[in-house]
Amino acid sequence: MNIIIPMAGMGKRLRPHTLTTPKPLIPIAGKPIVQHLVEDIAALLNEPIEEMVFVTGRFGDETERHLLEVAHALGANGRIAYQDEALGTAHAVWCAKEALQGKVIVAFADTLFRADFKMEESSDGVLWVKKIADPSAFGVVKLNSDGIITDFIEKPKEFVSDLAMIGIYYFKRGEDLATEIKYLVDNEVTRSGEYQLPDALRRLTEKGTRFVPGEVTEWMDCGNPLATIETNERILHWKYPESKIDPSVAIKNSVIIPPCYIGEGAIISSSVIGPYVSIGAMCLVNNSCIANSIVQSNTQINGQYLERSMIGHHAKINTVANQLSIGDYNQMG
């Protein structure tokens, strides 16, 4: 099994946090979004992962090293492929075309999920979908009476289906997908200047490929600060209901209300933390109340009441506030 993780997007809706950190590497509940994604997929697979390819922008040596370590920890051979131009979802997958062999999972690193993750061997592939109330902002699939996917519609203006594609796909034969993406690229089949994965999927179904929908019980978005805070809440509730606090954390005259995550070397004094708070490594929190928030590493917070806030790395906050979205290295007060 090979896994391709496209993650080269700019993450503009998550600014200012993505000005210094690529969106899939934003930590929630103590781990980068992309690490949660691949670990969750690996835990649900019944076979080993041979190769894991991260399709990135030019994020730098440190980021690439961390991604390769994530792959290695899951027993996979890690590789970095570059998407230097934002030319669409199909183009992102094409950047890792060498991995389109045999069984392949493609998982876009902007969402987390809980799902019935079964590889239907009687079909040619699985596309995981979530039933949503308003599908107009998403790509959706249409099914026939046998539950087979027959078409893919991007952001339908009129209702055709309420089954939204969440960006996770399984292909029994990656070579077949490679053939159709190559056709799009060779013939410059684009939409708004981009090569789109649904166009390749449609060509496959027209040739008789049988895709079935996979059931998603929970779809967690990380598209903007408030959505990311809500996803942090869901991940903490799911993975660390009794909290996860590193043994090196110093807690003085403070109350921790679970679920929370507190990273290595943090110092919490005269404060109330939680519920649903993630605090990164080496943070200093004093005389503060923090709830439903994400605080990244090496940040100092003093005399604050924060709720539904997202604070970056190496920030310093001493002024009065109750809801903030602060990027890395900012100082207030």
C-alpha cells in the first residue's frame, strides 16, 4: 500500500498562523494536523504501508525531516515530492506519480476524520464522503441504485447530492488513476486553469471503474482558526479524554480541567486550564484562565482570560483579552 499526502496549499484562511508554518503542520492536540491524519489512516489499515509521499511546497529542511520521521515511525519509506505551482488537485497527485502503483490511498491534508475505513475488495476503489446539509460549497458524488458512484460534481449550484467528498480516496490500481491524470495533463484539460481530480475520477467511471462511497462518521475541518479550535476539541475528546500531560510539566497552584494536552517542559502556575485546551512545549502560563483554545510552543501568557483563541509559537501576551488569533513571535502588552 502506498499513501500520497498532497499538502502544498497556502492555507490563506488560517492566517496569520500559516505565514510561518504550513497549514498541515499546525499542531493540534500536540501533533501536526498531517501527523494525526497519517497515523489515523495507518491504524485502520490491515496491511503495511510501503511508501508515503508528501507533496509539499518548498517548506525547508526541518519540515521535510519531520515528515520523513513520521513516515519512518509508521514503517514506511518516506519521500518528499514538490508541487511548485498550485495547478489543482489532480496535478498535486501527479507530482507523486511514481507512487501510483498497486493499492494507493490519496489523502489531502486539510481535514481529519473518523470513518468506517474498509477497503471494499469487490470494488475498484473507495471515496469517503460525508452527508451534509448544504453541499453547494463542496464536491459531491452521485450514486446509482446499486450504491455505485456514477458522477462527480464540483460545488453544485442546484441540488444533485448531499454526499460531499472529504478528500480521502482508495484505488485498487493506482496505475489506472495515473493514466487518466496523464490524459488531463497531456491534453490540458483544466477548470479555471487547474487540473482537477474529479475529472480523472469521472473518466475512470466512464470506463467502467466501480467506486463505492465510504462512510464518514465525523469530518473535522482545519480551514480557519475557529474551525481548527473546534477540531482540537474533538481530537482531545476522542484521543485524550482524561488529558495528556507530559511528565516534565510543572503545575503549581493550578487546576487542569480535562480534556487537555500540555507539552514537554511547560510551566503552569496559578491558573485554570481547560476544558479543551492544547498547550505546546516550553510554554509559560501564569495567573490565567484558558478554555477551548490552542497555544503553540514557547509562548508566554500572563494574567489572561482566553476562550476560543489560537496563539502561535514564541508569542508573549500580557494585555487583557478574551478571544485572540495571534501568529508566531507576536507580543501584546
